[in-house]
Amino acid sequence: MKTIKKLTIGLLLSAVMVPAAAQTIKGCPEELQESMREPVSLYQSNWKDYTNSNDERYLLEAYPYWKTFVEKCPANGKNIYTRGVTIMEAKIKAAKSEEEKAAYIEELMALYDTRIATFGEASKVTAMKAMELENLLGAEGLDRYYKLYSDAVAMEGGLEAGYLVKYMEATINYVRAGKAEPTLVVDNYDIASDMLDAELLKNAADSVKAAEIRGYIAGVEAAFSPYASCEQLVEIYGKKFEAEPENVDLLKKITGIMTRKRCTSEPLFFQATENLYRLEPTPTTAMRMGMMCLSKEQYGKAVEYLNDAIKGVESKDLYTAYLYLGHAYAGQKSYSAARTAYNNAAAADATKGEPYLRIAILYGSSTGSASEDNVNGRSAYWAAVDALNKAKSVEPTEENIDQCNKLISTYSAHFPKQTDAFMAGLQNGSRFTVPGWIGVSTIVRTRQ
């Protein structure tokens, strides 16, 4: 196959009498144009035969010609690197000894490095390199592929969302192999979650992209779940806190992860938060003091701390600060102020449904305020269901939809009866403004 193809291509090339009209090979220096025509033709011909037949023998046949091409003309395009991975994988698969296989693996790794040097995209291609090593070497390559994932995350621009699940899985493999303490899983979960949250916020208006990112978030959460309970976090960080109760970096990690996982009622969170606020009083630590006070049902203090935090907290934390401020106002039964805070939380992160769910709960508990509607305040339930439908539309995750549907079922069962609405002069489907502090326009709905 090889000899016949080479002779055929050679005869065809020799028959070309108008070399000046020959197509320029992109990325090849001028002085190499003529000498590269034959290897490029042989590489492309074998690749075409492979795509038509899926016969890996053509990949092995293409290898020497492709190798010459990529060595002499590395700037030809990303395509020669993408195809090169497929060719090198075939060579690795066909290796006759472990030594030969190892040599081809290193050649493949060098190919990724050449692509980075030529076309950039260091973070993305380094992650691709890590995935390749993981697939080829498995547990034997753990040290190498975990380091590559970590390097990729630390590079400018961070890691693409699609690779962050692999990063978390590699972290867990690394810890389970006894190569690091469980705190590494928590630290890297924080990194991955922050990156994914930022990506979700950036793509909130693109429903397809947002759904894709939510899938990655679910993957990261699933990988982290064995370490995610409050009890496990206390076990992981409790001894470290006892050993270094005034280590600011440690305190930030403890309060950060316990905030994210909503473990703010744990004594460890209280202790770490108080120490951090004393050592470094910032808007972020004020926010966490507010959360701590909220857990202790000290609503007035929580409102003070959280309002202070909102004045200077980073944009990525603004949603959380407003959400907890809403909880604090709700605890004080200042429902109108709570609604304002929840609406501000929704404005800070348009991908989250919880603010609307919380507003719905406020409405559902405020039938007394709406008593002038002539249906015993049941119009509050119409507003509550509206808010729940809004929550579902902005965050269409299975968990959120299920939670909202349960509340919709509960509130719908309390809609006024058709006869009661008729007696109050209310017609099904007509617009109605709920009285009292709720004061929103809604649609009349009844039950039998």
C-alpha cells in the first residue's frame, strides 16, 4: 500500500508541467514549498482513505509524511494538530513494546506543546494534554495529569467550563491516592465553582449556553458531594482551625466554603467568622458576620452587617449578600424590605431562581395583609404562584422546578372557590391588584 501510493503520487507530481501555478502550502517557508509537496500529498491522501474506510492502517501509513509536515510547517493550521492526535493515538495503539509506546506518548505530548507555542490557547490545550495523559496512562499518570489540570486552571483566562469537571475528578483521584489532604478537594472545588458561576453569569442571556454550564456545575457538584456535607467540612477543617485559629488565609477558606455550602449554623463557622472579622474587617467578612447573626436569629444585627457589606462587597458576592439581607428582613417580618432585597439579588445574578421563590413564600404567608380583596386574602396566592413561575423560568434546573412545583401545588389548592370569587365580583382571568404591602398586579384564578 505504501510503495504503490508513493510511486503513484510521485508520477503525478512529475507530470505537472506548470509548477508556478501549484497551490502554495500554507505555513511552509518559501524555500520548502517544492520539497513539501510530496509528503503533504501522501499525508492527505492517506488521511482521506482513513476517513472513508475508518481503517487505522492508513493512519500508520500517514504518520511519517504527517510528521515531516508538522515539523517543517508547524504554522499550517490547527487541523494538523487535531489530526495528529488521531494519528499518534494509532501509533501508540500499534506499538510493539512498552518502551515504544512510551516514546510515542512523549511525542504526542510534545505535539501539544508545539501547538501551544504556535497557536497559543495554553489553558485549553494544556487541559486537552491532561485528558490525553489520563486516558492513556490512567492511575500511572496521575501525578502528571493532575499537575497539568492544575497548571491549566492557573493560566491566564482560567480553564474552559467543560474541563472543570475533569479537574475536580482529577483532584479527587489525587487525594484518594494519598498524595494530598482532603482540604485540596475543597480548595479546588472553590476554584471550579467560582469559575463556573462567573461563566453562568456571563452567559445568562444565552439559554442554550447557560443550560450547558449548569450541566457542568452539576458535574462538579456530583464530584464534590462525598466531601460536601457540613459534618465533613467540619471534620476536614476543624483540626486545622484549632491549630491555627488566627491564620487569615485558612479562615477565608473555612468561611468561604461553609458559606457556599450553607453551613452557616455550624459552631466552626461562627468561630472562624468572628476571628476573621476581628483580624480583617472587610465587606466580605461583614457579609459573613451577617450570615452568622442570621443563623443565631439576631436579625437586627444581621441587617446592619449585611447592609454594610453591600456597600463594598465584590460583584461576585453581591447576590449572596442581598439574598441573606432578604432573609434577615423576612426574619424581622419587614416583608416589603425583604422583597426589595430579593429583587436586588435577582438583579445581581439573573440565573438564580431562589430570590423569586423567596418572594413567593413572603406572599404566601401574607394573606392577612391582602384581606381587603374580599376573598379572605387568597389573592396573595395568585401573586405567589406568579413569582414561582418566574423562578422556574430563570433557573430551569430539575431541583428548582421540582421545589417550585410543590409550592405551586400547595398555593393553588388555596385559591378562592369559583363561587366565592363570583360573589366578590371577580372574574376568572381578569386582572387584579393584590391589596396591602404586596400591591402587585396579577390574574384572578379559582378552584372548583
